[in-house]
Amino acid sequence: MELYFAPEINEQTPVLPEEEARHAIKVLRKALGDRIHITDGKGHIYSAEIADVNIRNCRLDIIGSHFESPDLFYTHIAIAPTKNIDRISWFVEKSVELGIHEISFIGCRNSERTQVKADRIMAKVISAVKQSVKPWLPKVNEMVSFNDFLQRAGEYQDFQKFICHLRETAIHLQHQALPNRKYLVMVGPEGDFCDRELDLAETHGFLSATLGKSRLRTETAGIAACHILQLANQL
């Protein structure tokens, strides 16, 4: 099923955004009466027929809709973006396909990148939502420093909080994650978190976690953490 994204769509305003309408009409050659599916990113998927092929005002006739309840668990990955933006974009795309709920970017002592363009990341998120037919749009947060992110830890009091690193004393994430919970997992840069960051995270309630014996790239570690938490809630 091909999916379009229209955050403001409802049965009272059944209109495709211009960018989505242009893709449907100009690229895919959709015509009057063709049926399409649209999500608002808030749990709804609509079935509709094209009622007007004007790309600036592509009106639809809503035929039906269904609502998909949110997951019983919630995955938030806070990750240090890589120097190569394509690698972090790959993480975003694949984590959305897996079902991530929230993404944050953090600047650490060993970070190679100090900023991320949120609009570019959100475009990748929307593309992955449509490709994987997801009715919920994940949240993307602006990049902040490691210290500033920890200052917000109080907002996540009902989360299981983990920081993934390479110390041998860490316990595997799959042995610590409880099902049907909210999770906040921090993934560090190439070169890992420094000792001060690990100690500071521990004082803010983060549990040490490992993702296995292999030394993973940052983006791979983010995907692994997301997948482990998915499995913890599916088995």
C-alpha cells in the first residue's frame, strides 16, 4: 500500500498538501477517482478517492478511515550524530521502519558533528513513515549538548534509562529492558562516551548497558538498541 502524509487532513478538510499532491499527480500520474491512502501521523489512516487533480488544491473524497492505537511501549534513542550525515540519516530511516517513537541528538566530548539540520532529518522520517506504512510520526528533537540533555532527565522519570558503552561491566540491554515500558537509550559517538559522561549519566539514573561483544558503529548501535527493544515487546 502506498501511503501519503497529510498532517492536517480530516473528514472536514480532505486536501492533500501541495508536495504530496504534486508527487501523486505529476510523478505517479494519479487521476480523478483514483484511490489513495493517507496518514496524518497521529494514528489515522484514511482511504480516499481523488476528487480534484489540481496540485494546489487536491481535494479528496474520504471513503473510510481507521485508527491504530499507539504501542504499549515507547522507544526514545538519544544518539551522537556521526561526522558523515548520510550514516545518521541511515539510522533515522531504519529506526523509523523498526518503529522508533522519538529521536534526540546529543553532542558529546568525542563527537565529530556539532549540529544536525532538523528539517532534513524530519524529511527522512516522513519518507520512512510512508515507505513502511506507519500511522504514527516519530518525534525528532533538536541537537543539544550531553550536559543539557541530562538536565532534562527529570522529564523521563517513568522511563527505563540506559547508556550504552564499551565497559566490560555493562549488562546486555536485552536482559534489563522490561516489556511494556518507556525507554530512553543513549548511544555515544565513535570513540564512545568519556568516563566523566558515563559517571554523570549514572548520577542521573541511567543504567549501564551493552549491545553485545562486537564494537559497533554509532548508527549500527542505534539500530541494534531499537531492535532489541522491539523484540523485548514482541516475544
